[in-house]
Amino acid sequence: MSPKVERVRSAAIVAALLCLAACGGDDAAREPVPTLANGETGAATPEPRVAGPPDAGTRAGHGADLAAQFEQPARGIVRVPARDTTPPLAMLRLDAGGTPVVHASPVQPQPRPALRLTRPRFSATALIRDGDGGTGRIRVSVVYTTRCDGVDQQHGDYFPPAQIESIKIAPGARVPVQRERTADVRLPDGCDVNGKVFAEATNAAGLEAFSDPIWFRYAPA
């Protein structure tokens, strides 16, 4: 084997070893988290602490813009039209003790960074707006997995509870253009928790919209 070929071969071996060392170090440091039943973890990117990054909860523009939109109430009553083809706006605000995070519909293709909770509880407010077709129902939905003493368990909390019947209000009825609901969510203490919370909005015609979910994690100290 020529000296030139030998040098190239040695360099390739060194590069491969360095790559294996780096990859192995990352895997060792990464702790597994409980996943939802469909395999979701919300761990597409590193998670921030409590309040999230300054732009958390943006759909277009800054998170502050979306938070301001959430805080600006839409008042009024409309008559349900005979035909409605546009879904409502769904928004969700999560308050974990820091700066609240706000997400809105539609659901984004990739999950946002998970919010790391410092305590096993938070407040979530879901909001629906529909200025032309009127509103029907708004729900806070929380889906999460706990890992307690090595045992994983799936959970689902819904405010109000999930119902079989569909929402559809008769044309001509007078309904509000905005509804909201707040849920105080308490997670099991002493367990690792991974999950998401989102708003389910249904307008008077039965058309649905879902806010982009806010992923969260909790690990006891």
C-alpha cells in the first residue's frame, strides 16, 4: 500500500471514530421521555424553560401580537346563517406561572418546542371566535402520558367532557361571536409527564378548528 493511500485511510478512520464518540455522547445524555399513544413526544427541538422563547406562540409575527389578539375580546351576537363554509378561529393560552404562551389555529406541520413546567399544574384558556357564522362550543383538551415508578400511563382530560352528539345550531338562532373556557389542570406529582394541550372549537354550523397544540413536560426535582 502506497504512503498516500495509507494516509487517506488513517484520516478516514480517525474521522469515523470522532463521529462515533460525538454521537454516543449525545445519546447517553439524552433522557427518554414518556410518549403519547401515537408515538408523539413534542420533542422536535430543544425545549425552553417555563415561559418559552420570546416568539413562542406565533403563527405570523411575534408572540406578543398573538397574545394581544387573544386579549382583545370580540363582542356581539349574530344570527346563524343558512350556510357557512368557513371554520372558526381557535386559540389557546397556557399560563404556567411565567409569561403566558398563546397558540392559534391552524395546527402547524411541525410541533413547537415543549414547555418545561416547574410545577405540576397550569391554567389553560381556550377561545373560539366566528364573527360571521357564530359560535357553538369551545373545549380545553389535555392529552398526556405519565411515567411513575417506571410505569407509563395515558391520560386525557377534557373541559367540558367529550360528547358524542355533534354541535349544530338552527339557522336564524342568535349566538355569540366569541366563547371561552378556562381549565385549571393538575398533573400527578412525583411523575415524569409529557403531553399537549389544545383548543377544540366548533362553530354554530358544526365546523371545527383546533389550535396548534402547546406541548409541555414536567419532571419532579
